[in-house]
Amino acid sequence: MRTIYTAGIDIGSSSAKAVILRDKEMVAWHVQQTGPDSMESARSIFDVVLSESGLSAGSIGHIIATGYGRINVPFADGHVTEISCHAKGANFVLPSVRCILDIGGQDSKAIRCDGKGRVTNFAMNDKCAAGTGRHLDRVATALKTPVEKVGPLSMNIVEQAAKINSTCTVFAQVDVIRLVRKGVHLNDILAGTCDAIASRIVELVDRIGLEADFMMTGGVAKNIGVVNRLEEKLGVKPHIPEEPQIIGALGAAILALEKALE
Ligand code: ADP
């Protein structure tokens, strides 16, 4: 059987992700910040994975775009929602997965899927930044802390986790300013922030019901402070893939492979 190369391009609100598959083997992947121009972000990340894999654009048999900027990928052969792509990608990594929590920059989604990675139900929070990566990024910037350090610092509580509003990002930011003025330790403010995000996410998961195996995807799955608190609140250990941020792009590449084989 001949070798088929496919690609998945995920243009998210905060980062662009791309994956190239040779049949079912991942030969290149990359994550970079989304620029102001989605089309330019798509071209640039595609160039990176092509160069990493040593392939030319012409050798890619089928390309699927996903993410909020998916319609701005002119070289894609089709586009599919992130919900379907995360379910497909999660199923590829762990076929026994039945529930996926994708926490990205702009929204969070709880997804249920069957044994083939097909979506059976989902709930989404895209109305408010509370419970998303954007909120964590804002707090990190306000506290002059790199977002990668928020999780580890939040696990190192000095006195106690600060109380922070979990229902509204504006109120939460007011809380953060008030706590800084009161001299509350950075780690305790970050602990309260991660706890508030986790509480918000639990409400989302409850809307579809949690079933193991349970996987977390999206950039916030790299935040140990949110992941550990979610595990505590839900009482179920989530599976965290090696690179949770590329699961949507991986799912898009798998869907591209299925199309190419039709
Ligand atoms: P989108 O698909 O909407 O662009 P992502 O799934 O890429 O979103 O997730 C982006 C979010 O992930 C950021 O807002 C940030 O909070 C978080 N994030 C990204 N990288 C890291 C990291 N190394 N450690 C902790 N959090 C991270």
C-alpha cells in the first residue's frame, strides 16, 4: 500500500498548532503563538512542519483545518470543528477515552465520545473568560509571572490559597489586585486562581457527566495547578497526553487521513 501524508492545522485564539502524519505515524508537529493574521499564522506553521518533516506541500495528500481560525486556511481541503477534532485526536492517543476536557485560550469544552472518537455530547463555555486560559494569562501578566510557572507556584502554598471569584473574570481580577495590595503571597494568589478555574470547569463537566477514561487536552492541561485541583474536585485522574496542545491538530490530521482513504 502506498504511503499517505496528511496534515492537521489548528488555528486557535492564542496558539497555532500543526501535525503531519505519515499514515498513522506523527512525523512532525509544532505549536506557535497565533499572530493577528490567521491566514499568515496558518501559512507560517505549515511551513515549519513541512521543513521539520522534509516534505513539500505537494506531497501532503489531504489537509484539514480546525480551531476558531479554521476558515482562514486557504490551502486546507476541508475544515472540521475543534470539538470533533479533539475527540478524534484523544481517541487516537487513548482509544478507551470517553470524556475529554479541552481548555484553550478562549473557551473550554467538555466532550463525550464513543469508541471511534465520534462526539456523542458536549458542553461549552465561550461566553466568559472565567474557566479559560485567557483568564490565567491575564492574571499571570498582572502578577508579572510567566504562564508556565503559574501551575508549579500555585502548588507551593505559603499560608493558604486565596479566595478568588470563580464566576467572573472581571471580579476575579479585582480580587487579585486587592490581594496584592494586602500583601498576600504570589503563590497563594495563584493557588486561588487555579482553584477558581477548576471550580468553574467542574460545572462544565457536570453538564455532560464524567465517564472514565477521561483526558485533558488544550494548553491549560499543561498547568499542573489546574489539573491537580480538577482531579481533586472530580475524584477522577485525567489522562494527560505528552503534548496536550496538539490533540486538536492531531485529530484533524487523522480525519484528513480518513478522507484520503475514502
Ligand atoms: P487555543 O486553541 O484557544 O489557542 P490552547 O489550547 O493553545 O488555546 O491553550 C492556550 C492556553 O494554554 C493559554 O491561554 C495558556 O493559559 C495555556 N498554556 C499554554 N502553554 C502553557 C504552558 N507551558 N504551561 C501552562 N499553561 C500553558
